[in-house]
Amino acid sequence: MLIALVGIIYPVKADEGMWLLQLMQEQHSIDMMKKQGLKLDALDIYNPNGVSLKDAVGIFGGGCTSEIISSEGLVLTNHHCGYSSIQQHSSVEHDYLTEGFWAMSRDEELPTSDLTFIFIERIEDITDVVNAKIATNEITESESFTTSFLTNLAKELHQKSDLKDKKGIVPQALPFYAGNSFYLIYRKVYSDIRMVAAPPSSVGQFGGETDNWMWPRHTGDFSIFRIYADQEGEPASYSPNNVPLKTKKHLSISIKGLEEGDYTMIMGFPGSTSRYLTVSEVKERMEATNSPRIRIREVRQAVLKEVMNASDKIRIQYANKYASSSNYWKNSIGMNKAIIDNNV
């Protein structure tokens, strides 16, 4: 779990780095943030034994960051993060992609299959456990990176933990810093997620691919969902008897506006980083991944666009496939351009 930090001062300066929640004191990132104006302590942001900001910021769907904005499980995320769900509920008769959607009551909130919201319960350092298995030849160093080993290790440690009988807990073991550290992340997964609101794509995707990955960008890139749980507030499959989750913590939205020098912090789940690539690996990324992706997806998207323009039904059916393809097509174009322009 990562935090990207930005101190809003003049001139604007971003403190880059991979700041891990559980290492804020060891990495002294909390000290840096406080010097810039943060009024929270480390435990206010991440507290494995109490309520903190980690209980109001979670993982939406396949990996988007989202925020809890009410005491009854209301979730705010990006329009593009909710896009596949908006498509799922759309039809020619009810084209929510084009027209938008707003539930005027709880009964109108739309159950969305295969959608989850994940809270981080806690993060444990398991580097010594992995290194011990390597030292005793139980596994090789290269095997410590494999999905099969990490999945089995997570299950093994979960069964020994105090969370083994808790509902909805899914453990995940991951390598960090190119395998110099390993962490076990206990995630609590809710699967009854319902769509509450989404703007029309003319707002949520304003600027289209022309503006995507660009700065500044002006778009209403949001959608709203709600987490439902059983009567005890625990994760449960969809049921009409489920109720909105009574959340431990939620973010309040201020309408006071910003003042020059106000402190700003972004907390979220970037997923992965290529920060440590060597020069040869950057070259390989450009030539073996990005360039073929640009050429192939450009052709693919032209074919999709032609059939989508001919039929509203097909446009809706292929909307998310097209958006997913064009997103990293544009990303690859920008990445190669930035590397060349900056003589990386």
C-alpha cells in the first residue's frame, strides 16, 4: 500500500518516493509531511489496532483507489474506475453511459456483479519468514517471487493468525523493493457493491483520449457506489436483506475551498512501480512493449470504433473494451515521448 505525497507550496514541489503506510516512522516520511503542514500523526493514517485513515480509503474493483464518504458505506471513485459497472447496467433502453445515472432512493441502487471493495486490515513484515525458507533450501531465491509460493505462504500464515476465523479476510503476500522485503497484507473483501450515481460520459470522460494522461485536465471523473453487508456488518454475497455498511471512518468533503500554502496529501493504491528499471530495461519497455502496443492497439481500436459507430447496442457492449485498450495505448505514446524528450 503506497502513499504519494504533494506539498502545495510555491513554487509547487512534489516529494517523490514510495512511502509505505506501515513504514512512515522508519522512513521518516511522517516527519517530512509534518514539516510541510500535516496535522495528523502516523497512527491517524495507519493504525493496525485502531481506526485510522486506512479505514476510509480502499481498493475498488480491479485496483482503483476509492474513498468512503459517509457513515453508511458510500464510496467515491473515478468514472473510469466505475466504467465497466456503468456499462454492465446499460442497455439501448437505459443508456447510463450516455445519459448518466442517479439512484433517488436505496431501492434504486443497482447490485453490481463481480465488483468488490477491499479494506486493508493490517500489513505485516514477513521478510524474515521468506529468508528463512531460502536459507534452509526449502525454496530458491527465484521461487520466492512466484505466485504459487506467495499464495501458499499467505494461506499458511493466515491460518496461524488471529484473523483466520474472520469473515471476508483474504491474505496476500507480495515482494517489495525487488525482493529485499516481503509483506503480508490482510484484506477484508466486500462483494455486495451497488451503483448509486454516475455522470454522463460527456462529463465523466470529457476530453476523451485527447485529454487522457494530460495535465491540466478538466473532467468530472467520478462515480459513486455503496457497500452493503450482512446485519452484523460483515462481508456477504448479494442479498435483499443486506444493509448499507456502517463504516468505521469516512472522509468529510470540505466546501470551504483552498488557501495558498494548504497541505495536500494523496493516499492510495498505485499497484506497481517501474522506478527501479535499468537503462536497458527502459529501452526494452519502449521497444518491446510500448511500440508494438501502440501499433497493434491503433489498428484494433479503429476496427472497434467502426462497428461501435454503426450500432448503439454494439457501442455499449464494447465500450469498456475500447476504453481499456485506448487507455494504455495513450499511456504508451506518452511514456515513449517523455523518455525521448527528457533524454532518459
